[in-house]
Amino acid sequence: MIRFEKKNPVVIKEDIPDIGVKLRDVTSVFNPGAIKVDDTYYLMLRVQNRGRRTFFIMAQSKNGYDFEVENKVVEFKGIEKVKERIYHLYDPRLTKIEDTYYVMFAMEMEDSTQLGLGKTKDFQSFEFVDIVTKQDTRNGVLFPEKVNGKYLRFDRPNNHQVEGGPLTGNSICLSESDNLIDWRTVAKVANGTRFWDNLIGSGPPPVKTRKGWLHVYHGIAMHYAPIYQVGVMMHDLNDPSIVISRGTQCILEPREYWELVGQVPNVIFPQGLIVEEYDDEGFAKEDSEVKLYYGASDTHVGMATSTIRRLIEQSYE
Ligand code: BMA
């Protein structure tokens, strides 16, 4: 992938307006969900205040790199039905299914981290749907359409304890659902390797191409201090539990100072992938440019570009 040259990082903490006491002179802005509707690019930003609490704030752009950040926080109506204490919502991913935009995010609660689901039709008012996991899980990404009559998602159960570190995970699973609320794990689809991606989790939601589902993910090298990088694999169109190809090298790693240095150093965390062109049947065109939005060192938002063709190629390299 090639870092966007004109401007990077594309969103920094100085872009976040003063939204009152809780969000004044914030610490960082990172790990955004992204989606393009007609000619508008939307980011759902993860903004962290000085109490290191996370808030979601929407931003819009007409060119994909100059973003105007809203001066209000995203509130999910109905989230008060959750009786357990919620500490943070974080790492949102945006997927359009039929005429609704869904947000899947991590919910850090008293005893575990679960996946939550929200929805909106206009990016102005948001509704909380439900908690959609039963075991500690992060990195949930919804497929943009049903496959064989089922809603699908990739998710990453947290069943790997890093010594002295967080509960994390080393395999991505495929889950299915009839109603987007009750989910069943179908298969473990990919494990971490002994090389650059010891621990893994999905990045942005998968993209439908003529050659299969394109799946960008993050891989963590754990040999010393963790390094978060980006990788790519392809899955069978009719049965996404089948991995057709998986790159042996990362396709983007921390190199710029703003990726190497920050709140958590050495982190590129991909969460939003925008495909510029789809064909009439809804497949991403191979020549289409893609824009990847990522959190850089848990401090800023970066953007890199590529094409569908190149990403598919890299899943074979
Ligand atoms: C992961 C998540 C991300 C974060 C990354 C690097 O486990 O918590 O939100 O960006 O660690 O700190």
C-alpha cells in the first residue's frame, strides 16, 4: 500500500472541536470506521479524552482526506437497556446492509469485552441494537450481504492471554446469524503464524470481488514489543470459511514517525476500507482504487491507497 502523499495523518487531535469539558484538548483520535455514501466519505472516529475515555465522533469529507469533524458525540439510543456497566465503546466498523448502516464495535464491560451492534440510516441518529456475543470477543466485521441466506461476520474471540498484557486472540472465526443478533460460530478460519502475524484480528469489513471475499486484517508480531501491521487474505465467495490465499508478508507496517511514536508505539490498526468503484452486480472492480483508513500508534488517523487488483495479488505473495 502507498501512504497518501498530499496529507498524512489525515486526522489529528487538533481537528477535534472543543465539545465541552469532557472533550477539550483531547489526547488522541484513531481507529476509525469508514464508509462512502454517494460522494461523501464518512469516518466514525474513536476519540480519547484526557481521562482516557473513548467517544465516537463522525467526520465527513468530499475528497477523502480533508475531514470536517462534527461537534457532537455519537449517542446510541437504547444502550441504557444494558444493565452491566459499560466502560468504553471502541474500534467501530461500518457496513451497509440493504438500506441500513450498521456499526459493530467493542464494548469493554465489567468482566469482559463483547461486541455491540448499532445502526443508523443517516449518520445523525443512532440506535443500539444489542450485544451480539456471549464470550469475550473483539474485531467483529459484518459482511455487506447475506451469503446462502445467512448474515455473516468475522470475529476474534479473546482466548489468548499475553503474559503481563491484555486478553487477546490468535484466530479469526466466521459466525452466522438469521437476525443479526443471535450468532453461531461456523468455523475457525485463520490462525496466527510464527512469522509477522502471531496474533490476528479482522480489519475492515470484507469486500466482495469476482475472485472472492477480500479480507484485510491486522497481524501482531510479538517477538519483542508488539508491532501491529496489515495483511490480506482471500476467502471463497460461497463459503467464506475457506481461505483461498493469504499473503506471507505484511502489506503495511509502521514506518513514519507518527506511526512509530505515540500513545502506543508501532501500531497500524486498519479499520476502514473504501472501494471507489463497483460493477453493476456489486463486485468491487479490479482497477478500483481503495483507501485504507487506519489508527496510527493509537494517536492519529492515517490513510494509504492501493487497488483491488494489487491487494488480491498480495494475498498470493
Ligand atoms: C488492540 C486494540 C486496539 C488498539 C491496539 C493497539 O488490542 O485495543 O484498539 O489500537 O490494541 O494498542
